[in-house]
Amino acid sequence: MTVRAEPFVVNLGPQHPSTHGVFRLRLTLDGERIIDADMVMGYLHRSMEKLAEERTYTQNIPFTDRTDYLAAMTGNLAYVIAVEQLCGIEPPERAQWLRTIMCELQRIASHCMAVGIFANDCGAWQTPVMHMLRDREKVLDLFEMACGARLTLNYMRIGGVSRDVPPEFMPAARKLIKELPKKLNEYEDLLLENEIIVERSRGIGVLTPEQAMANSVSGPMLRASGVAWDIRKADPYAAYDKVDFDIAVGVHGDVYDRFVVRLAEMRQSVKILEQTLDLIPDGPVHAQLPTATVQPIDQPVAPLAIRPPVGEAYGRIESPRGELGFYLVSDGSPAPFRFHIRSPSYINLTPLKLMSVGGTVADAIVILGSVDIIVGEVDR
Amino acid sequence: MIRLAEWYDFRDLGNTVGSLLDQIRDWGAPDWVPYVVSGLIGVVAILLWTVLSVLAFIWIERRVVGLMQNRIGPNRVGPNGLLQPVADALKLLFKEPITTREADRILFWLAPIVVFVPTIVVFAVIPFGERMVLADLNVGVLFLIAVGSLNTIAIFMAGWSSNNKYALIGAMRTIAMLISYELIQVLVLLAAVLFVGSMRLGDIVAWQAGYGVWLLFLQPLGLLGYIVSGAVEMNRSPTDIAEAESEIVAGYHTEYGGIKFGFFYQAEYLAGFAIAAVIVTLYMGGWTLWGVEDWVPGWLIFLAKLYGVFFIYIWSRGTLPRLRIDQLMAFAWKFLLPLSLVNVIIIGGEKLLWQEAELSSGEALPLFAVVNWAVAVVLIVGWAWVLGHQRPERVAHRAVLTQEVGAIHFGEPAPTV
Amino acid sequence: MLSNGLSVTKIITGLDIAHRIEQMFPAAVEDALPEAATVTPAQLLDACSFLRDDPELKFEFLSSLTAVDRLEYFEVVYHLTSIRLNQMTAIKVKTTGRENPRVPSVTPIWPGANLQEREAYDLMGIVFVGHPDLRRVFLWDGFDGWPLRKDYLIGPGGRFPGLERFPGESPEPLGGRG
Amino acid sequence: MDDTGTVVAFYMLSALTIVSALGVVVVRNLIHAVVFLILSFVGVAGLYITLSADFVAVTQVLIYAGAVSVLILFAIVLTPTGDRGNQETFLRLPALLLALLVAFTLGYVAIDTDWAISDREGFQQTASTIGEALLDKYVLPFEIASVLLLVAMMGAIVLVRPDSAMEGE
């Protein structure tokens, strides 16, 4: 005879302190054990893929800020890389390096949030996330210097970046990356060996490498499962082929490893930034676009009006959350015929049920926190 | 050792009250009048003190945690935000007391009141000073536990009557937790009572003052057990499982708003003060401080100790993440319970030794202190080791760094911290 | 290999992959372009298992799955990655006509297709036969229509939504759908 | 003064105990019934206090109001049909008869007995007296009761133990 409580359904979300936005998780519970998990999404669905078909390629860049709003730079970059592939544009050298700098700064900012919020999900009452927000703010200050915005940056352009960074940017960035390792030590001291965090996250939500790959999981989650796969290394874009860094890999595939991998990646980002700030060449930051096909009547040539040739392209980069891909189909008109975002947040949710069934409600929260979703990117 | 003192001897406010009562008796009032008056004075004083302390500590906690989290905290209402708690209280008072439609209305309304009673009744037996105790019960220690256990009922009433799944989960978690930790509490307090030989809190304070040693030095395991079970009882992180914000929104008081929520909030603080007061009384010498109480009012010493202990809980709240319910229960049953049992046995043995071998207190107490601290350290470390604290799969580690794309490192030994 | 010893992802073109598939399943390939090879729906699952399991291909990672409305028909595009061999390819499947598009589901081969197929079903209305849990994902149950289709909410005069020319540009068609 | 106070307290506590005990039987909602039960326990504890049995009173609150009733609550919540409440059953009449019979017997005994008034002083330390009685004079019944409880506990564990755990070990 087994004593079982009546299974009952708990809705986590859409309004819930730790669903990271308006995401809803329907858990069927037996006591506190999860016997079924169902995801309900779409509360933030803004139909970006349809909207993008009504706008020119350049006009679509701001949309990419608003998918993954904690990593707008990488969203921008993935999209412009896809368009550049479609048109065959090669951005100038300095633009490539600036892209690298911005993406790594963005990775630090995004991982700060990911790790901090993860600690919050573990129940650390705001303290780690507040400390991490402090460093994220400093990164956002740099972004503000470079492009005037802090969150929705809209910095990348097709063929380069919107403008060169001001002269005071580089010293400020140097200062930041000089103090970041100390802060990272602090976080590692605070969180990495924290008995409660280790207890809460070790052996929870385990994905073997086979499961992770089969479920199309990417980014820190895939690496936490022990798979050394990083598009920056595997298929270098921007200036990643010219800098030296390591892929941080976990060995257990559990929640703790995802968190460890993110912390290690922040260190690698600092390492990349140190190199880029020394190596960045001078020069133009924007390529001359092939505007010959565009001849608006009664108007001067619009330099950013792009009409890519008929074809399709899949551009992908390593965003802080994983493989961010843009699949563009052009029919020769100034707007994309099909604009598809392969969003890592969304696809990383695929094995959520696999990971959380058998755990408790508290585990489900921690697992969801370790996936590090941005609902803007899940729903688009 | 009752000091016969004049009414203006504010080292113990009991003197003042006592003089007043004598005055009343002199006027020829019947016997029950001073009895009732003294009760009323005590009740009003305790209520006033708790309300003021709670208001002060709301502000202090928010500012202190703000400092810990490198932000400012409330600083708008009044100088340095001092009036923020008042503003909060006013806001709670003026808010509409919403009762959800499907709630069990009677229990829903009753719960905040019921939760308030046991937490405040605890202070009736706490000696704030030598004569400053409302009811110095014979069975004071047992009374503390008994009243503490009533909290459970109120919290369950709140969780059940809200008709909300988060609230119900929170209530169930509270009950499971409190029942486990009450056991620990009983055991550690048993050890203290056994050693002192009285359940009256005043006697325990007097014992510590008489021998000039705090029980904290003699019973470290007991103190540990009480601090942990106290944290559980007052629902603060790392054990705020019953109202785990990131999991079940606010647990049993999810559906409460307005002043009903205010009651829960205040009861939580009061429970914290109560735990701190018990720790101070039992383990830290209460209102005495090795003779300093002759110069400084004992109740000020008591309050200073109490706030100091409470600060530890604020600190832990600002630092530690939350345990999972099964881990907390495992900690209670697998770790604290055996340790407390061993503690009871050791303390009992020592008491027996002290009596039978006719040791003087100067010989016995330092010996016991050294032995108990050594035993505590050995037991904690050893038992943690037995339970697999250092097993490789539970050790923190770092990420493997590699340059090789596509390699799979799953299951490799990872570099440890 | 780059000059400094770093690898780049090897792109296996649609022509090559079509060749490989044809060797195993002669009738499976419908069409082959440099971007992608088009596989017949009937043999999609066989071809995909082959792509996943072949030791020289090892496409165990489904990067992206999406659907495109090609006006006369729909096509489903699969971008595949081999993590261990660091290579990439794309295959496509065409539906016959616009009415009731049905494509076999690849969830048995790549469980990661689960949510992506649901998304394609939700927005494009493509039924993935054999999908374990084919429901709307972003839109609510009972939503009318498939919003990413080109004929969803056709404008006045039968105009398809979409930008055909730049604002102020000459009305002569410059290619494209205009 | 002392007598009046005790008498007033006695009647108030008795009323509380009896009313809430009636409430346990009458109300339909099981949870309400448990709350009444707790109230009744607390009332009984108050009666013990009027008898100067402070240790028993506090123990009553601790064990009955704090622990036993919580276990009952647990049982109600964890039972799948626990929220159905007190239903009408065919046992209603027999139960009423039995209750009346018990009440009659108790009342008869209470009225009929010639109660002696003890002339010894009340206990100063009830706890130590009870402790000495339990571990000295009545040690055998005490031990038997403990063994019985232990057996009951083990029986309960065996009953609810999942089958898989038995196979696994």
C-alpha cells in the first residue's frame, strides 16, 4: 500500500515572482513531487516574424533588440550577420572588433542577470542579484556611451556598427575589465561554494550530452552537459578567430554546472575583452553597401536601403543564452520574405519537462532559472 | 536576591510598578485591584514595546539589508526614511481588506488574529528584568514550546481558508517543518532545563548570574539547535520555505492584504523577537551581564542582547539562499535530532557527575565547557562527514576549460574549487 | 582551418547532401540547390535518421526548424548541425499545395523538434504527422487562421501584406513578388 | 477573591469547552470541526490551570492542541476525499444513544459519589512530582505505554511504507 496525495495542478505564472516574465508553467503535483509539467507561452507574443515582413531590412534591427532584451547586442549582431550573408557584405575590420567587444560586454551583463536571478530563485533574498546588477549597470554605462541607449541598443548595422565609440569609451572599458575579475572572485566566493546552493542545485535537472543534443539545447546549458560547443569557437564570427579564449564546460549537466559555466564564461569574456581592447585597429566602422539596385525616384540614394538578391541565409551566433539564429528568405524586395528567429530561450525550454518531472516545486523553479529564459525571446 | 529599592530605581522597572501597587494597597483597595493593575501595566508595556520594536526593526532591517545589498533602502519618508514603517502601517490600515470569494470566510478572518496571540503571549513569561516579568510560570520553558506550537494551527488556518494552492502548499510546508523542529526545540530546551534544574525562566537567569557563566558556553549544541529551529519557526531565510517567494509566491499569506497581512507581518517579527528573547534568556544570561546590571538597567542589557541576536537573523536573511523542504527536514531528523539527543545524554551525565562527585562549581563548569565545546565540534564535523558532506558529488567545483570544439567532457572529474 | 589553427564549421551544401541521401534512398531527393536539398515527405524520416546516424554526417543537433510560405506551397526547412564533426547542412520538405499541408514529424529523431514544430503549426498551420503534442503554442486554442501565412488578412484588392518597394520608389517592379 | 475568580473561570472555561465540543460534532466542515476541537483542548487546559496543575495544562496545549490536532489536520488534507465534510450517516442515531448513555453514566457517578476534599497543600512543583511518580511508583505502566506507542508507530510505518521500498531493500 502506498499513501498518495491527491494529484493537483499548480499554475506557476503567468504572474509569478520567478517565471522571469509572463511565462506559465502548469505543474501537476503529487504532494510536492512533479508528475507532469506543461508550458504555456505566448503572453508576450508580439508577432515579430510577421511584422518584420512589412519592414525593410534596416528597419527590422530594432525588433531584434526587443526579443532578448537583456542581450540586445547579440540579437542585433545575429540579425545583421544573417543579412550580410544574404547580401555578401563584409564589414570593415574595426567594426568586427567593436562587435566582439560589445557582444562580450553584453555577455557579462546578461550572465550577471542570469546568475543573480538564479541565486534569487534559490531563495537568496535579493543580495546576489543586487550585487550583480551593480556590475551590469557599469556595462550598461559603456553601452550608453557607445550608442546612447542602455537596454534596447540598436547598435549594429548591416555592414558594420552605427557609429564608432567615443574616445572615452576605451579607457572606461579598460577600467571596468580591470575591476571585474575582483568582482567575479567575490561572486565565486559568495555563491560557488555556498553549501545551500550546492545542495539545491547539484544533481537537479540533469541532462546527459545525448539528451541535450537531441533536444537542441544550446549555449551554457549544452556546455554544462559536457559538450564543448561554442559557435564563437566552432564557427568564428566577428573577431573571435583572432582572440584566445577557452570554452567553459561542465561535467555533470546539472543546474549547478550551468551556473558554474556561466560564471566561468564571464571570466572568459573578461579575457576576450582584455585582448580586444589592445588589438582593436583603427579604421572605418561601416562598409559601403551595394546600394546600386536601389534607386528611389525623387530622392538621393538611401544608403541603408538594401535589396538583397533572391536567396536565403541562416546566420547564427553564440548569444548568452545559446545559438541565436536568423533564417532570412529574400525575394528581392526591400523587406524579408520570411524572417525567422531561432531563439535559444524558446528551444532550450524543450527538455523542461524531462528535467523537472520527479523533482519538487522548488526544483522546478531552480531548473527554470537555470535555463535562463527571456520571455521576450521565447514568445517573440 | 530581590533588591528592595525605591520607586525611582529604574534599573528594574518592576520597582516602580511595585511601589505603585503598594500605594494602591495603602489606599485600601481590595486585593484584586493591584493584581489586575499589575497585569494591565505588564500587558500594555509589552504591547507598546513590541509595536515600537517592530516598527523600528522594519526600518533597521530594510536599511541594513539595503547596505548588504549595496543599495540605500527607504530614505524618503521622514529623516533617513525613519517614518517609512509608519507610512507602511498606515497604508496597510487603509487598504481594502479583500476576502477572496471562494475563501472560508470565518477562518480567513480568524487566522491573522490567532497567529498574533501566541507570538505575543510568549513575552508574558520572559524576564525583562529581575522583577519585570508578567507571569513567572513554574513551567515557563514548557509554556514557550506549547505556545509556539499553536502558531502552526493559525498558519494552517490561513493557508487552508485562502483556498489557494500556493497558500495550501505553504501551510503544509509550515506544518511539516514546525512539527519536526518542535522536537528539536524540546530536546535542546530539555538539556538546558536538566542542567539548571528549573523550568522557571527567572531561575535559569538567576542560575547563570549566580555561577557567572552563560549556558551558551556550556551547551553549544543546544544553542545551535535552538538558533536553527528558531529560524524555522520565524520563517526567515534560509528556512523561509513556507513563504518561499520564488516558489509559492508568499505561501500561506498569499491571499492576504491590508491590515490582515499586516498582522502576519507583525507576528513574524514578534516571533523573531520571541526566539531572540528565549535565546538571550536561556543561553546568554538574560538581563544580567556579570555585574554590569548593577549600574546599567537590566532591561536595557536584555534588549541590547535581544536586538543583537535578532540582527544575526537579519544578517542570515541578507546572505543565505533557501533550503528545499526535504533538505530542511533531513537536516532536522538526520542531523540535529541525533545531535540533540547526544547533547541531552551528555548534559545529563555531567549533571550527575557534578552532583555525585561533589565537584565545586569552579572545577566542574570550566571542565564541562571545554568538554562540551570539544564534543560539539567533533560531533558536528564527524556527523557531517558520516552523512557524506564531503562526498565527491556534493563538492563544489569549477568548469573545465577546453579549446577543443565538439569534445564531450561529461562525467569527467572536474577541477575543484 | 584558419591560419591560426581554428576550425570553422564545414558547410555541406545542399548538392552534396542530396548526393549522400540519394546513395541511400534513390527516390528521396526531390530537388537540390546549393542552399538545401529538398527531400520527399514520404522519405523524410528515413533520410533524417540516416543524416543523424551516418558516422560521416552525425547531424545529431537540429539547429532550427521553420516553415516558409512559398505562395504555391509550404516548405519546412531543417538546419542541422553536427557538433562532433563541426559541420552543418540544411534540408527542406515541400508540401503539396496550400490546402491541408502535412509533413511527417521529426520528433522521433530529434526531440528538440517538439517545440519548433508546434511553433510552425501554430503560426503557419502545417500539420506534423506523428507529433506527440501538436497544439497551439503562442496563440490561444481556437484562434482563427494561421498568421504567418501570406494570405492571412489579405489587404484590399487582394494585396498580400508585405513591403514590395521602398516608400517613394518607382512603381515599376524590380523583381520580387510585386 | 481567589474563590470567586476560580469559580468564574471554571464556568467560563467549562462553557467554552462544552460549546466547542458540541461544535466539533455539529459543524459540517471538517476543518472547522478541528478548529473547534483545538478550542476545546485549550478550554480543558484552562480547567487544569484552575486546578493548579500547570504542568498538565501546558502539556495539554503542547500535545493536544499543538501536535495531535495538527496530525488530524494533516490527515484531512492528505486524504483525497477530505474536503467532503461531515456527512449524514446511518450511525447518527446509535452514536447519539451511546453518547447519551456515557453522559448519563458520568453524570450519575459524579452526582452520586461522595467527593472527599483533600486537606493537603497544592503542589509547588507539579512537574518534578509527576516525574518522580512516573519514573518511580508507576514506572511499569509508563514503560508499557512507551512500548505500546513504539509498536504502534512501527506498525504505522510498516503499513504506509511504499511497496517499492520493500522490494528495493
